[in-house]
Amino acid sequence: MIYKLGRLQAREDKRTIKLATILKALPAYPAAFDVDSQYPKLTDRNMFKNDVYSDCVIAGRAHQTLRFEDYEQKLQIPISDNDVEDEYKKETGGGPGWEDAGLDMLTSLNQWRQGWTAAGKTYSIYAYTKVDATNQNEVMAACYLFNGLYIGLRLPISAQNQEVWDVATGPNSLPDSWGGHCVYVVAYDDEGLTCLTWGERKKMTWAFFQTYCDQAFAVIDQKDNWVTNSPVDITTLSNILTEITGEPVPPPVPVPPVPVKKNIWQLIIEFIIKIFGGKK
């Protein structure tokens, strides 16, 4: 199988919000967690053309968007390979060599805030915050709270043939000797983390993560049910975003629960109870 990368060198911006600055306190989190345990009907083994284009940054976004919308809409939206290709081409500018131009995550996250088209609709995020990749507790808490993590890796050549990504030795183990890659982290346990990349779940040890991860972001969706009782200080976050953008950024709006569809027999029974239930 052909594996392509596509994450450009990490770009820094002093305005990037650190997760620690908007947390009221580091919340409790389980010792092991898998985002997909919340979505038993979700199927996601999508390559999103990362074997054809160096579009890993958008592929990672697509994987996370699937879960954001499953959480909110209670269904799997049909994000297509073409959706990812179109967004990747748009963000690279579509000039000569766009197929392997790659993207940097920070610029692409800012574009994600503006919105991208997938499955015929526009999806955007409220904010993104920088997670301290050297702090394992913060990494696990962020993964648990925010439906996974969006991370950048400086992959070594030694990772090419490893079933589980782990730290090796020798010149092939040098960071970036293979290249930059963006993946979506969906799980963690005491042995390491699991990410989605190239259409499969890939395990990495904690040592590998600490050695090769140079970017980790917690993405806060545009609308979340938990905003009213979140460990995130939503007011502080809103104020920081307003200061950064120079225009008012109100807090995200909680999503009303999706109504449960009832079959005809349930409706008939409820009607009978309504009519006769109060009579004696």
C-alpha cells in the first residue's frame, strides 16, 4: 500500500490558545478511553485519498468531523473522498504540484474555523487549543473531553515497517527522516495511543508519541451539549477569541437533544394513555 504524508513544518503563533489557560481544573478521566466506544454504529476505515494526495491534514479533519456530527446529529454523515480532495486542493491553492504540496496544521485549523464543505453542508469549529504534548495527564484528559486529538508527528523512517509505532535506534529513527504527518487520535491506554491514519487504526507507544509529536490540538466543536457544565471556562475562551479576532465571538450554543423517532405502535399507546389514562 502507498502511504503519503503531507503535514508541513509546524507553524507557531503566539496567539494560539493553550488548553491549560481555559481549563477550570484538569478533569477526572478514565485510565483508558476509546472515542469510538460512544459510536457503535460508526464505520470509518476511510483513506480519504491519502494514498493519492499528501492530504493527511484534511483527512484527519474528516475523521474528527465524522465523530463530531455523530455526537450531535446521531448519524454518520457521508463525507466522501471528493469532499476531502476538494478542500485540500482549495487550501493548497490548487497550483502546480498541489497534489503533494501539503499543509501546515495551524493554517488549516484557522480555515476549519471558517468552515469547510462536507456531505453537502458546511461544518466549522468553535476553537482549537494547544495541548502540552509533554504532559501525559493533559493529553489523556484532552482526548477524553474533546472527542480525540488532532496531532502532528515528525515521522522517522523506522515507523514505515512497524506494526506498532515505537522508538527505534539508528539514523532511520531520526525525527522527520520520513516526514511530517497529521493523524487523529481516537484512544489511549497505559501502553500508548491509537490514531486513525491511512484507513486503519494505528497504535503508538507513549515513548513514540513523546519523541515524535510536536503538535497536539484539542478541537472544540461549534456546538456542544456540554458547554453549560464543562470544565472549560467558556466565558474566558470566548473573550480570548474576541481579542484575537477583533470581533465579538459569543460562546457556543448548546445543541438541543435529537428527538427520538417513535414507531406507530408507540404513538398509538401514548395516545390511548393520554385519552384514558387520567380517567377513573
